[in-house]
Amino acid sequence: QVQLVESGGGVVQAGGSLRLSCAASGSISLNTMGWYRQAPGKLRELVASVSSRGSTWYGASVKGRFTLSRDNAKNLVFLQMNSLKPEDTAIYYCNKVGVVGGWGQGTQVTVSS
């Protein structure tokens, strides 16, 4: 079982940027990886995903602002977040897409207005 550790969150003003990192304890090179977020009172949602070969998908709310990338050799996944909005405030998680469980602690992103 692969363990996932998210980092890079913090507090930033609207319009600012953050870069989130996800470190896996084992190989994730064959998996489609996703970044998810959960805001208070809302369900966890998939924000972006990247396939084993680097093909990306973005949710409509973040497309054009967020960029997902991965380093298969180092078992790392990144989320570059630009032009942040208060609506982006949430706990951000990474995980294999389509699996149940395996969630880490996430990293808190807070965007102030």
C-alpha cells in the first residue's frame, strides 16, 4: 500500500500562488493521479488529474489557473496554483484516481480576500 503525503499549503492573498507537492512512499508511475479538495460543508471533489504518461484533466473551476505535473522517477506529483481565489480555500489531497481509501492528511490552502 502506497502512502501519500501532501505539503506546500499555506495562507495566501487572492491573486497569489502556491505549489503543492505529493510524495508517494512507493511507485505510482502506472497510476492516474489526482488532486482533490474539500471545503467546509462540501463533498470532496476532483480538481485535476494526470495520467501515467502526463495527460492532464482540469475541473472547470481551476482550468487555466492550476497546472498538474508529475515526476514518475521520484514518485512525486505537483499542483501549481496561480491566480488563487477565496473559493479555492480547502484541504487539498492527492490520491490515485478511482480508488477507495488511501487518503493522507491533506494540506490546508487558505486564500484571503
